[in-house]
Amino acid sequence: MSIKKEILGWTLYDFANTAFSALFVTFFFPVFIKTFLGGTEFHLGLVMGISMLASGIFVPLFGAISDASGKRKPFIITFTICCVFSTIVVAYSNLYFALIFAFLANFFYHSALDIYDSLLTNISSKKNVGLISGYGVGLGYIGTIVSLVMAFAILSIFGWESKQGVQAVFIGTGIFYMFFSIFTFITIKDKVVKKVKSAKESIKEGYKELLFTYRHIFEFKGLLPFLVSSFLFTDAMNTMIIFLYLYGSEVIGISVINFFYIYALMALIAGIGSVIFGKITDKIGHKKTLIIILLSWIAIILLLYFISNLITYVIVGCVGGALLGGVWTVTRPMLLTLVPKEKAAEFFGFQGLTEKFGGALGPILFGYVVVRAGYKPALLIIIALLIIALSLFRFIPTKKVNL
């Protein structure tokens, strides 16, 4: 199979899985919990935060086992199926079970995503790793737009403000995610290893490698500051993703149908931005690009804090979308500059660990502050996280990707 087909297969998983992030996490799970099940922002932040914490704990082990066995696809396929199943079950649950299955859906989504990221080493080189990563993120945002079109059609049939419409969107999201993932499962191949290990051997070696990395993490210069910084800036951005619709609804007064148009515009600009940042990072370096992105994020959140109206919300959403695409594009290859190629999946798991530990903090704290004091004070949490993350970059060396 040609490398071009493998690249297409890899990027199509971004196309598929962003439907879950857009339709479930950002849009309809918050609507379902608050409008139809009587939940609050704190419930939303709690379930998303704890699910990211759980995936952060287990993903490094999954990554270590996949590295030891030479098999990554089985993990991605299994986690994808479990995420799709849990997403659909949420549609017909009460508040208690909806929170449980949303926890599972988000856990499996992030578990699949980190191991999927490590496949980037199989299909890229030093010269194009940023660009290919950008293609994946860009196609992911196209997937967001296509999934929004699907949801638009579903709600036009079942009703924009109806519980049945939201339930149908959950089912459509699961089908969309599964269907477009199949091409990835078919085209991407695990690299052949000299000696294929049994499941028991893989688990044993996975634990061994995991413990070794914990003990020797300081030997990889710049890795720890990067992981902590990633912990903070990803936490801030994931929190914004989770509460994006509710902020627009509660503070600006945006309706469901109007948010559809705004979110589609955000996704389009984010897709363009991810490809642009993919080219920029290959030219000026991952570290410089990420610094520019974080400074820009701080600026637009400050703008939203001081001027909260429809115009600034759209501006911040569109600029933030492009910057968000840049973060996902740059972060993957930047990690590869700090770790050995043969331990890529394990260290993507470690990055997932730090991000998701932070992902547990941000949404829970943000949701708590919103319930207690409102959305504007909660924005200060986002700004603080980004400033601290940016300050750690002075400890991260500038290197080339290890491919």
C-alpha cells in the first residue's frame, strides 16, 4: 500500500473523531445535561474532568504495551468501538447514567486519540511531519463541518429544541465516527517487529518500560517542562471547548440554530489555520510557533473578558479556532523532538497523562466558578493557565524531530 494512502487513512481518523468532539463534547451533551436532564455546569465539568483524568492514568500503560507488542491498531479499533457505543447509550439515559456513559465515551475517545497520534511516526519524515500533522487537523475540522451538516439535517427533521432531536444527533455522531474510522483501520498498518510478543509479555514489558520512563524522565532534556506546559495550555483549551456553547448561550444569548452557523465558521477557519500552522512550524520551528499561538490565545481571551457581545464572541471563536488547530498541529511533532522514536507511543501516552490530569482540573474548577460567580470570573482561570504554560517554554530546548 502506498504511503499516500496511509497518510489519507491516518488523516481520515481526524475527520471521523472530531464529530465526537464537536457534536458530543462541545454542543449536545451540555445541551442534553442542562436543558433536558436538569444538570449544571459543575456536572458537565466534573464528568469531563474525571474522564480525562482516568484516561491520563491508563493511556501511558496502553502506549507502553502497544510499543512493546508492535501493535497499535487493535487499541485504536477497540477504543473507537467502545466510544461509539457509550455515545449512543447516553441518548436514552437519565442524568445519573448519562454522566456515567459520557465519562466512558470521553475516556475511550481520548485513549484512542493518544495512540493514534503515535502512528504519525509511521507515515512521516523530518521534513513533512508538521505538514502531515496539519493535514490531519485540517481534515478534522472539515469533518466537524460535515458532521454539523448531518446534525442540521437531523434536527430539521426531529426539531431544533426537542429532546428527540438531541438523542438522534447522539446516534448520528456514533455512526459518523465509526463509519469514517473504518478506512483508517483498513489502510494503516502496524510496523512489523522482529519478534511478536504475546499479550502477557507485552503487558509485562509495558509495565517495565513505563516504570523505567518514570524513573528516567529527567534524562530527556526539556521533556518535563514541555509535559507540564502541555498540561496547562491543553487544560485551558479543553475547558473552552467544553463550555463554548454554554458561554454563548448563557452570556450572549445565542440560540442552538445560530450557534450552528457560528461553529461551522469557526471550524472552517480552524481547518485553514491548522494547515497554515503546519507549514509555519516546519519553517520556523515548533517551539516558536507554539509560543506565538499561546500569546495570541491570551490576547483573545482578554478581549472576550472585557467585551462580551456577539461580535467579539464570533471573532474570538474564529481566531481561537485557527489557533486551536495550530496547537493540535504543532504539539504532536514538538513532542517527537524530545523523545526517542522507538518510544513514541509511550511518550504520547505520557503527554496524554499530563494533559488529562490538567483536563480534570480545568473543567471542574471552571464549572464550579460558573455556578458560584458566573462565566466572566471563570475566564480568568483560562488566562492564568495559559500564562503559566507559556512561562515554562524557556526551559524547553529547540530541537529537530526524531524520525
